[in-house]
Amino acid sequence: MRGFSIGRIAGIRIRIDWSWLIIFLLVAWTLAVGYFPALFPTFSTAVNWVLGIVSSFLLFASVLAHELAHSFVARSQGLPVESITLFIFGGVSEIEEEPRTAGDEFRMAFVGPLTSLGLAGIFWLIFLATGPNASPLAAVVQYLAVINLALGLFNLVPGFPLDGGRVLRAILWAITDNLRRATRIASYVGQGFAFFLIFVGVALIFGGAFISGIWLAFIGWFLNNAASASYRELVVRQSLEGVPVRRLMATDVDRVPPSLTVQQVIDQYILSGRQHAYPVQTDGELVGLICLHDVRSVPEDARTTTTVAEAMTPYDRLVTSTPDEDLASAVDKLGRGGYEQLPVLDAPHHLAGLLRRRDVINYLQVQSDLEGTGSRGGEGEQ
Ligand SMILES: [Zn+2]
């Protein structure tokens, strides 16, 4: 997701995806031109916009509080949390690892909606305390009470990957002791709910409620994608867990010396099409990696004068793996950096091989082919 970072809370980076701005403006606009003018006909347009924007900020803070609750519980269970991103459909906490037990997952998932419901209660109490006369404060806190209630309830729907779906998965996981089956069922429920939203959305569109209909159908479409993607992700993760990198790494890789020019590397190595990237070695020591991308960034007329040493990614900046690393974690590195390969080191500066993205994809393909013939119709494939 593209966006920008607005700082850190307790070490967790808070990021805003550009799509969040749509929601921010939509909420501010709806409140400023609809909700507040209806309540306070005497207020000026400017005042209504200020109230709308303040409410939008407080909605932002509410969603953030929901995500921080997930993140803090995750961290208390020893799961590292990289960042929280707010985007068009709410927030997402980037928790680096999956929870280890059903109980952990249950607590981590449940605390989010609980926070939203708690906030709804707090805003409602403030609303009650404002007394019988309509005031701007009352209008803002009433809106926030309702929206937090909606957030809490929506997230409790038991369809994966919503929080409620994670709660359901945790319960099924505890009962069946089978994470994969639990995820599959929770994802089916999630997809069922998604199709329900799409159906209601389409019905609304034909009923004349065009904007709400589109919006609901859009959320349904997103949930459906998320549900099937999270299940696939789990299947991939499980096929990779417990497999050491050495099983898949390529060891017969060509290496190049740092003194060659970029043009020589192109002519003698890259045009052969054998590898995307070439480890750069001098006296058996790995000093860097040169890939197609590095080569392309050297202007054509400079390729005969620029050396590999100048164009390569130097050793210190390489993201590497080890032969004993778990494939699941190595593939995370590939994915996060968008790399085609990782150099695998068995000692500092000593290359054991390359872990290439395409070999991982082949491996997963073979795994799924084997599974397809081996356990057709069965559920107990673990
Ligand atoms: Zn949540």
C-alpha cells in the first residue's frame, strides 16, 4: 500500500494510505453538509465544516485505538508489530507472525471490537453528560458513539479476516486442533458474508440508494478478496514452514569478479539468461550482488567504463538468508523487499547459494499438484 508515515506510537509506525484521505473527506463532507446543518440550522457553513473535520479526526483516532489494541496484545504475546496502516476500509496492524495458540489469537482478535465498543460507551456517556440541549459537542460525541458501535459490531461478524472471523477461527482451532481447517471454515463464512453484502448492495442500487449500495458492494468485494487471499496465504505458509532454505537454494550459480565492466557482465553473463542476479566475489569472498536492475540503472554510454564494484549492491546492503533458515521466513524477506532472489550465506561473506523466487514458486506448484491428486475430496491432508 502506498501512503505516508505520520510517526510512531510506542515504537509502532503509524502509516496513512492515500485511500484513507477519501474516507476522511467523505466523512467530513457528509457531516458538514448533511448531519450538522440538520441539527444546527443557525450555524454557518464554516462552523459546520470545522465540526465535520474535527469529527473526522476523532474517527481516525478511534480506528487507530482499535488497531493499537490489537497491536499491544500481539506484542504482549511476543509477536513483533511493524506498523499500523489506515486505509479506505479501516485499519490494519502489520503483525509479523501468526499467533502461536488459539488462546492468543482469540485475545488478540477480540480486543479490537471490544475497544470500539468501549469507545462507543465512553462517547455515549459524554453525550448523556452534555444535557438535554443540542450542542456541537453533543452532536460530535453522538456521531462518534454511533460510528464506534457500528465499527465494533461490524468487526464482530464471524467471517475471516474480520476480527469476529479470527475469533471464530480461534474457537474452531481450539476445538479441532487444526489451524488450516479452522481457517478454511472461517474464510468460507467470511466469503458468505461478503456475498451477502454484495447482494444487499446491488439490491440497494436497484432500490435507488445508489451511493450506499455501491459502497456496500465495494466492501463485500474487498472482504471476499481478503478472505480467499488469507486462506491461500496460510496454505502457502504451511507448505513452507519447517523446510530449510538449503532444500531449495541453487548452488550452481555463476559468480562475477568486481573488476569487470557492466558491459562485460551483460555480454558474458546476463545475455545468457541463466540468472537474474550474479553474486560478486573476490578471492572466494562475497562482496556484493549485481542484478538486472543495477545494470539497467547505469546509463548505456557509461556501461563500458563503470565497473561491477561501482554498480552492484554492496555486501552491507544485501538482505540475506542462511541454509538453515525456515523457508517461510526467507519467503517473507523475498516478498517484503520485492526481491527475485536472496543470497544464502553459511558464514559471513561466504556464499552457499541463491534462493530464487521462481524455485519457490515451482516448489509450491509441485506441492499443490501432489496435494490435488493425493487427497481429493479429503480434508485431513495435514
Ligand atoms: Zn480489528
